[in-house]
Amino acid sequence: MKAVIFDFDGTLTEKKGNLWKRIWQSLGYDIGSDSYYVSLFKRFMSGNITHKQWCEFTLEAFKEKGFNKQKLDNLTDNMSLIQGAEDLIKHLYSNGLELHIVSGNIVSVIEKVLGENKKYITCIKANEFLFDNDGNITEIVGTKYDHEGKATYVKELCERKGYSAQDILFIGNSMNDEWVYKSGARTLCVNPDETKSENKEIWNKVIHTDNLLDIEKKI
């Protein structure tokens, strides 16, 4: 094994609920089955809109409610790494493995939660929020490495570094991680949430744990 790719939300972090859902809710939007929030997600998943369009529609909704950097900070101040995550990151790094984070979260949020542990991470790929000088949101730059894009990231990493897909271990927890198996990488599901964790084609191994360092036994 030469590299480990982590998802972020619910994989490296304590479960606080999906950040995107929490943002919509904090702005007073409904996130129920008949909501605009869910309809956008379904339109993206069905291919009726692109990821870029999804981000553009979301941006419009956020602007309408005055979303800003302070509101993002308020939502993420209590986000933290799950127990054992810091030890696992340091352990893997000390054993010469490249560490990557490929997530549907927000780059600035990931960096904030990682703190000093960011120095162990080779690359972080996620969405980006841009704000003006007053802290108001101006743009959502969508990542191309979420959902199917997570498999694309593995393939590009292998091409760039000359790795075999089996040199890569992907660690995730949810349905947007399910495409990774198509890359040929090894997959580990930690504390499954809204994913077919029993499907051995998608997830080679599954672990339920309160301490992420337990993953060391599965590697």
C-alpha cells in the first residue's frame, strides 16, 4: 500500500450531521423529502443538472438568506476529529504512506478541523466557498472529485504516480463514496451511514468503531 484516501464528514469527524444540510437548515430552509434542497440533489443524481449547476442554484439560495463566513464558522466551530483520527493520521504518515482527503465538504472547513494535522496530508480536494471583503458568500466552486469523481481521483493519482489501484486504500462511510470501487482501489467503510456496507463489491471491509485507530488492524 502506498496511499490512503479519506473521506471527511463522518469518516474523520464526529458525526454532527451533513454540513450542507445543516447550512440549509440554519438559513431556515426545509430539507424534507419535498423540499427544494432534496429536489436539487435528486436532479443532480438523475443527471438533469450538472454539479456546477447544483452549486449555482445552491449559491442563489444561500445569497437570498444572507449566508456569510460568520454563519459558516458558527456551524463548524464544534466540528472535531473523531477519537483516534489524529493518531491514525500520524501513524500512517510515519509509515511512509501518502495521505489524501477527497470530500464533498468545504476545503476551509476541512483545514480548520484538521488544524496542525494538515501538514500530514498530501492533498485535499473538496468544494470551496468564496467570500467578499464583508464576509458575504460570492461563489461556490464545486469539486469534480465527489460521487463518481472519487473514483476519478483514484485513477488520476495512479496515473500521476505510477501506482496500481491496489496500492490505494479508500476509507469512507456514505453513499457518495460508493463509486470508488470502480477504480479498483481497496475500500474500507467505517461507521456506515446511508450506504450498502454489506455489498462486498463496493466495500471490501467494514468496521464499526469509536476509535479510528482501530482501522490499523484492518489495513
